[in-house]
Amino acid sequence: MQSLCAPPLHFPATAPRRRRILKTVARSARAELREDNDPLIQSAIHSASLRLGETNRTEPLFIDPYAACFLPPSTNKKPNIHKHQQQQHYCLATKFIDDKLLHTAKRIDGLKQVVLFTDGMDTRPYRLNWPSSTMIFDVSPQKVFDIASGKLQGVGARLPKGCMFFHLPVESGDIEQCLRSKGFSGNRPSIWAMQGLPLGSQSSFEAILSAVSSLAMNESYLIGELPIDIIDQSDLEKWMEKLFMSNGFKVQIVSYEEISVSLGVVLHSRGNHDKIMFIAQQLRFSDDQMEKWRQEFERVEEDGDEQGFEEL
């Protein structure tokens, strides 16, 4: 006899799927809300929009093929004339840092170490043509990096062949320990860059500079932009020279006008910048170098004690 019961609707199977869809939508909505309200995320997105604006120019200083993935779909991706001045300064600094990083990295033999202090949405690890065997360390806010890495993965961003990438949350506080735990060595050459890293105070920058000083092998370079509004000093250049020298660095202030001239770019606004560009070279030895030489000296002394002084 044919059953008069209607066939089962299998709600138990579809309900979990519906709940998963609803949870996914809810997570997406929360993520969008978090991006809208978080100043760190908004600042990083703003920088990405400046890079995209430069990419869209007829003769760009550089091309960032990934900047668009960070912007909300409703964002106007054409350059905004009202932020042209800010965009020009930012892009000049970006080009300057790009060129110095690649030029230095390509001169280093063997394994190269590049440390980037960023806002979490820096695309340099993917858009620059790094030499093989380059270790890239990104120090940035964890929440911004998590969002950025997901979007970069979604558009197929890949590291150059033979390169390695490591992220370190700036919230960890102990940059030295974090870098060492990821394989950084003060006995190998390194180059450091700072652009976009949210610095809350003068002391936070001083702490970072101290950490770089301990880790950077002699003749290593630190390049970047320093926000002026966090510095409580009447003579900024004199303060920077003293601070860097006390950490073993010889520093040179680089003006945006100087960069624009070297690149053949007409700078539309001069002076009154909110950041100061610099390039610094490490003159002293890293802690790892000093420790290595201490161990070598002790070994030589021990060998001398064992052999005696019969030849004398």
C-alpha cells in the first residue's frame, strides 16, 4: 500500500547549512562594521587609496596591482583632487623607500633580511621584485594584517619565487624576541623600512629604534617616514641626529623636494609636511656580532692556554 505520508523535507540537513550561511553573513557584517569604525584600519585603507591613485595616473612613479582589493566596492577609485597634495608626498616617499630597499637587497650576497614596519596593508612583499632567498618580516597591527592577508589571498597575491614571509604583531611589544623567534639573525645583513606604522608617541619610536640598533648588523640601513606630530622637540633635526647617533646610526634627513627633483617630478606643494623622511646607516655592530666575536675570542684564548707558549 502506498504510504499517505508526505516525503520528508530534510529540514535537519538544510537547517545547519542555513545557520552557517547566516553566521557567515553576520561575520561579514561585523567585519564591515569593524572596518568602518576602526581608525587603524581606516588609516591603512586611506594609504591604499593613495597608492591606487598613483597607479591610475598616466605616468605613475610605481604600480600597486593589489591596492584596490583593500577598498570597499563603493569607493571612488579615481584620484581625489582634494587629497592630491597628500598623495604626492606619500607616493614620493613610497617610491624612494621602494628603490632603496631593492637597490640594497640586490647588493647583498646570500640570504637577505628585510624588516618592514607597516600599517598592515603594505603590498611591498608581493609587488616588488625581491631577489631570491629574501626573508621579509612585516611588523604591523594584527587586526589590520588579518584583514589584508585575507584580501590579498583572494586576489591571488604571491611572493616572488624563493622568498619567505613572516608577520609579527606590533602589539607583542618585544620586537627583538619576535624577530629572533622567526629566524632573524644579527649576524646577517639586513635592511629596515618604516612607513605607515601607527606610532602613538615619541617613546614608541625610540623603543623601536633601540630594538633595530641591537639587531641590525653594521652597515645595515633604516629608511622611512617619521610622523612629526608625535615628536615633542623644538629642533627636530638636531633631536633626530642625537637620537640616532646614540643608537649607533648616522642619519640623513631627506626632503620631499630632493626626492621629486631626483625623479623629475614637479612638486605642487612645498613645506608644511606632517612627516619627515630619513635614511640611516648603522655604524656599530649588532648584539649577535658582538656575542660571536666574544665567543671567538674566548676560543682563541682557550687554544692558547692549551698550546702554551713554547714557541716564544
